[in-house]
Amino acid sequence: MLAIAELLRPSAFPHPAPDPVAEETHISWVVLAGEFAYKIKKPVRLPFLDYSSLAARKHFCEEEVRLNRRLAPELYLGVSTIVRTSGGLAIDQEGPIVEYAVRMRRFSSADRLDRRLAEGRLIGPDIDRCAIRVADMHRAAPQADPGNAMQAAAAALDPVTACLDALGHRSPAVQDARRWLADREPVLTAVFENRHRSGWVRECHGDLHLANLADLDGCIVPFDAIEFDSALRWTDIQADAAFLLMDLQSRHRRDLGWRFYDGWLARTGDYEGVAALRFYLIYRHLVRAKVDRIRLSQALEDSTERRRIESRLAVHLGSIRDLVRPGRPALILTHGLSASGKSTVARNLAAEMPMVRLPADLVRKRMAGLDPFDTSAPPPAGLYDHEFTEQVYGELRRLADLALDAGWNTIVDATFLTAERRRPLMELAVERGLPVLCLHCRAPEAELRRRIVARRRAGTDPSDADLAVLEDQMAKIEGPAADERDLWLDLDTARLPPAEELAAGLRSRLWA
């Protein structure tokens, strides 16, 4: 095995490196030298990887650079050689090659998102940037061959079964998960095959948690994507997103997790994927629970480390139990004029309740084949005519039905100006025996006009509404019909309560 101590001298590097140091994991060493970091793979063979030969280590160094340059070209600089010289081991110098290393730009561990969260420095706008960055990564990722869809169910289900088997039968949460999987397997099999055929299985990151994301110079950068097992990165984009959502939830920041997921959904448009989300969240928690169970068996009795692992394991098992027993989901509709604050309310509730948010503006533009975030061109003719609007509201109902069927609270973010528009969605909840509510969002007319002018000037909002649209809406808007009055809640968005307070009030009303 490589004598890493031989590299810890300034002359071993082709650049200034006054005080090189080494860090170690179970599969690699990382040598920190000046402005660079060198990641060296250990010559090990484990059940999930094989670095036992020099040729394999070179290959996986090249793979790591190839994969991660798509995500973080500013970090991954290339593959370096480690050679034997008369003075000892050296990097990128003359001599026989004895090893290879991934050469990276060095950055502070304080920039990692897990550290920022632990120190109270990870806030909502950071999560919004993270959602956009991860969604754009997934949108650009290569798609799997759709012809392999018949293998998709086994690829998704087998790792979960393996985790359940490894965890055994002692935990009630694991037994509940096993029963849930048996009940849902026929539905999930169809979902996985359809997801594969539809192009949502892609070459993803594979290990997308907070410690593998960094905020560098104001940009969120994913790094350390899995190179050693293609099956772990060729996966549903929902599985990749679920990893980060699970990580935030398990760190007691469900609000930030669902804020990320809402922003990611809006950017990818993968609303049908919510049918697979619960499964992938359960899977991610099961993996963490399995690892914690192994670590628990190795920890000393009555140690701080053992208590920490026990606490973390309890969080994952509790989350699994909650996921397989979701209870009755609720449906919320927004109602109000353009710029009345509907989307702000819906986004806040998506994070706090939590809920799947279905934004009409984004759905409409995607149905028309448009990029909803490209606001540079005026809307094409017909985008807002009666026939196409009927199709948009029909699609919102279909997506709401799908999200509710998957057990998720759902909020449909649209104007719903008339009772005729609201009725199909209201009936959807009534038919299912689910709680439903309509939030009437309002603000003074002068404030509506000010908001519309401001967002038109900014040019970043997907809504195309202008003052003429507002005038038309004011002439058409209808209050609650007789059968809606008990399902109506009035909100003055100029004086909104804190999001957590609003969410608590809605929970009491919906599930009273």
C-alpha cells in the first residue's frame, strides 16, 4: 500500500505546498497541498467496489473526473500521476508511475452545505439556488436507454428488499415498510417502467447529500458523484432529489427539504414523478438506518458516539414509519387575481405543511412546449384562449389526482376565478373523501397594480399577466358558491402571518 507519508513534503508537488496534510476515509486518502487536493484511491476490494489493481484505480480516477466535470468543472482539474523519484514519492514529475490521483481545486470544508446548516448559515435563498442547480444538472443528464424499461422495477425494488433483509424483523418500522412495499409493489412496478420509458432515468449524481454540495463563490456546486458503480448513478432523478430531501429532513429541517423539492419540481417539471417520491424517500432512510445499525454494533457501550448513533437511527426509523402511514392527504386551491400573492402563499405552504405545489403558469407553458423560465419573448397566440385554458385546468386536475393518490398533500396554484373552474378539483377531493379548502388571496387594488408593474419590469416571473389582464380578471372573478362557503378561507396577503403559523392553522382546519 502507498506510503502516504512520503507525499507530505513540499518538494513532492509541482506547485507551492508549504504544509501538505493527509485525510483518510475507508476507500481513499486526500492530500491537501497548497491550492490543490489530490484524491488517491486505496487498493481495496469491497462488496460495492473494486480498486484492487492499478489499472482499475486509474480507470476510476478518470471516471471520477469525467462525471464530476459535468457538475463542477471548476473543482475537477484532471488525473495526476504519482511517481517514484530518488527523493521519494512525487506528483506529476519524472519517474515510474506507481499510482494515480484525482487533482482538484482545494476549498474549505466550511463551504460544504452540511457545515453551513450545522452552523446556522444555510438559509432559504441558498436552498432555492441549490434547487435550480440540481434541477439543471438533472435536466442536462444523459438518459438511459428506454428499451431497458422491463429491468427498471427490479433495479429500484431489489436494493430496498436488500436493506429490509439486512435490518431484519426487530423494528416495527421495518415490518411496516415491508408490508407497505408488498401492498404497493404492483403499482410501483408500473410506475418504474413508465418512468424509464419516459426518459426520467438518467446518469445522476448518486450520492447527493449536503456534504457533497458546496457554496463556492456564490454558486452551489455538487461534487463527488459516484464513479465506482454505474447502477448507483443511473437512476430516476426523483431518487437523486429524494436523497437531499431525506438528508435535510433527518437533520430536522423538513421546511428546507421541502423548499428544495418544490423549487426542484418547478424547475424540472417532473410532477408525475411524485408517484415515486415516497418509495425513494423510504429507500434513502433505509440505507441510512442500515449503516447506523452496523455502526451501532461497533460502538462502545455507554459512549457518546453510541448515543449519537442511536438518536440518528431513531430519526430514520421514525421517518420510515411516517412515510408508510401517511394518513389522509388534503387538497388546497388558491383563488385570486394576478399578483394577489397566491404563489407566495403556495410556496410557503409547500415547505411548511408540506405539500406538492402545482403551479398553473408553469404547467401551461410546458404544455405549449415553452420554457416557463424564459421570459424574453411574448406569449404566443392562443396560450390563454378558452380552449387551451380548459386543457390546462384538466391537466392540473390530473396531476392533483396523481399526487393525492401517492398520499401527498397538494396545493394547486392557479387563479380559479370562477366556481366552474374550481368545481372539478373540489369534486376530486370530495369523491376521495379528502379534506379540501380554497384560499382566497387578496390585496388592495393599488398593491396589485404595483406588484404587476414591478414583476414585469424585473422580467423574471413566469406569469404573463399585465395590467390589462388584471382589469379583465376583476370583471370576471367570482366569490364562493353556496356549496363552497364552508371550504373558503380569506387571506389578506398584504398582512400574511408567518408561514409556520399559517400552516398550523390550516392543519387544524383541514384535519379537525
